[in-house]
Amino acid sequence: MRCKVCRGHAVVDIRRHNAAFCPDHFVDHVTSQVAKALKEFKMATVEDRLLIAVSGGKDSLAVWDVLMNLGYDTTAFYLDLGIGGYSARSKEAAVAFAGSRGGKLITRSLREEHGFTVPELSTLTRRVPCSGCGLNKRYEFNRAALEEGFDVLVTGHNLDDEVATLFGNVLGWNTQMLGRQRPVLQERIVGAGDSRAFVKKIKPLVRIAERETAAYALIRGIDYIVEECPMVEGNTQHRYKEALTLLEEASPGTKHRMYFGFLKNASDRFAEDRGSAELIPCTDCGAPTVASGAHGVEKLMCSFCKTKALAHARRAERTNDSVHGAEQR
Amino acid sequence: MGVKVKLRNPDRLLEISGPRTVTALLNQLEVVSEGVLVIRDATLLTRDERLGPDDEIEIRPVLSGGSHPAGDGR
Ligand code: SF4
Ligand SMILES: [Zn+2]
Ligand SMILES: [Zn+2]
């Protein structure tokens, strides 16, 4: 195949665009698609300070790379989840990339901040790792962005991520999530004050398929972590991606049509399901939580603090049990 | 002699005889091409690329899992 632009030897073919590209023109193509999304959805300006949540994986490192090349003011944030060797290796990938590009990187560790890792939290709360993990990441990303004074939080969600989430929300008719699934989530203010509760969040890779972010990373020499998180097994999101990829294979453009068709023709129909309940500060950490439906003081804690309190309470119970057991022996 | 193929997650090696193109190789292995990148000598291959009998090829899956608060499936 030949490059659509220069007729040189092509290395990537994109069937839904009916096009193939040489390495240089593929990089240009991805960059212009990201620039288009940034403009189309009014994601950010070059004056904004952007915080990019990076995991050491291809998508988050790719979005950071593209935004740096486009001249945005970027800093990356890595959260160490404490998932054994996998976390150690993914952190190495993020640190090495930052070093090679001279990018600014902030790292924090869940254990140092809150006293548990993702596997420990899962055992203590008896919930699947991904649920606690997601809660932790959303909380910590938002907290870091607010504390460090960033205007926008950037995530590496690509077209495959978004269409799989959409598919899942449609299968379960989760109208609240359908109302909220946008490439941009505007910042929200807590109570009547003017302090920011949730930072603005953007997904600049929505026009790029996962296969393309992987190709981009490879061509740009980004040494991302290929290995999967060991906790991922049996993940429904992954099954949806595989199913949608089969449809895409048979009919290129299916994913793009489903996602962008949703944004254009359906998203606003779920606007009133979005939930605009007033936000109040969590009694524990001050982070925003939804005021409605709260009974009693305990309920005014945000879901992160509730989960954290549960984990620490269970750990204390265990320690008591084992101390007790030792005394009896 | 055949095409040496490295598959990932979990990592394993296979030797496949016969395929002349990337598409033929993927069909033989029943791999969905939209879900992978095919790499030879650190270079990406398009689906119509021809394969030689002693080529060493990596088939790298690109779809990650996870609940994705940060993308990447992580
Ligand atoms: S697979 Fe689950 S536990 Fe692992 S990083 Fe992703 S969300 Fe967290
Ligand atoms: Zn070209
Ligand atoms: Zn809280």
C-alpha cells in the first residue's frame, strides 16, 4: 500500500478512512485529528494548564506526546496503584517517557496517600479490584488537578474506550451515564461558593481508534507498557471492545458512526438524566459529593471517604482478631 | 521453515508455514486484524504486506481492558 499523502511506502492502513500512511504522514494524521477534536469540542486553549493522567500505557503517553507537539502547557500525573510488578513497570515507562521528552511528571502513591493499594482495598472491601481502582483514580486525579492549580484534566480515552462504554450504557439503559458521556465534562462548583469542585475533563483521543494510538506510540518510539493489568480478567469492557471490533472488521466505520452519531443525535435527549444535584463538601475531606438523598452525617461523606473508612475499619478488625487470637494461644 | 510468530499477553512463539501476506497469516490464526498491530523488524506492516518464509513477526493486541478512568484501560 502507498501513503495517501506522499505515495511512499505505507505502514498503517485505516480502513474506515479508506487510507494508508507512511510513518511521518500517519503522525501528522493523528496530530490533526487530535487538533480537530480539541477545536470541535472546545477542549482547551494554549493558555490553559493541562494535567494529563498517565498510566505508562500507549494511550495516555500518546495523548501527552501529541499535546506537547501541539504546543500545549502540559504536566503529567502518575498514580502508583500498588499492583505489584505491574505498577512498578508501568511507572518506569511513564518516568522514562517523561525523561526522554523533558516533560514534567508528578507522581503520587495510593499507599502513601491513603494507606492501601488496589489489591488490598479489594480484599478489605470485598469488591472487585476495578471498582475500587476506578473510584481511587477519579478521586486522586481530580484532587491533584485542583491542589496543583490545573485548568483541565486530560485522559487518554480513545474511540474504542468511548464506544465500548456507550455500548455498555445502552445495553443496560443507564440513562444517567448516557447523559454524562461527553468528550468534555465542564468544571463544577461546590455549593453556592466559587470554589471548584470538579475540574474540567477532556478526552482529546476520541477521534482515534485504539489500534491507531498503539501504532502512533510505536512509530514515535514511545516505550509503553504492553502487558495488561493482572486484575483485568473477566472484564466486561474488554468483551464489549472485542465484540465491537468484530463488527468494525466486517464493516469499517461502525465504531465511529455509533459514537459520533450518539453525540450528534442522541446525547442531548439524556440531558435531564445527567443529574445536576447540588454539590456539598464531604464532611471528611471536603471533596464534592451529591447533597440530595443524604440522611445522617455519615451519608455526607463522599464515596471515596466511605470506602476508605470501610477499608480501615476492616483492617482494624483483622488486627484486633489476630492480636486476640495470639493472646488466647 | 515457516514464519516465526510472537504472540503477546501471554507471550508465546509459533511457527506457521504457508502464509504469504499479513492478511493470510491473521486468517490462518483466526485473529481479527482490527484488534492487532503486525510488526516485523520494529516496523509496522499493512494488511497487504508480503511475508517471506523466514520472517519474524510480532502480533501485538491493541485492545486493553479495565474500567478506564484514565483511558489505557488503567
Ligand atoms: S484493570 Fe482494573 S484494577 Fe487494573 S488498573 Fe485497570 S481499573 Fe485498575
Ligand atoms: Zn507519506
Ligand atoms: Zn471525602
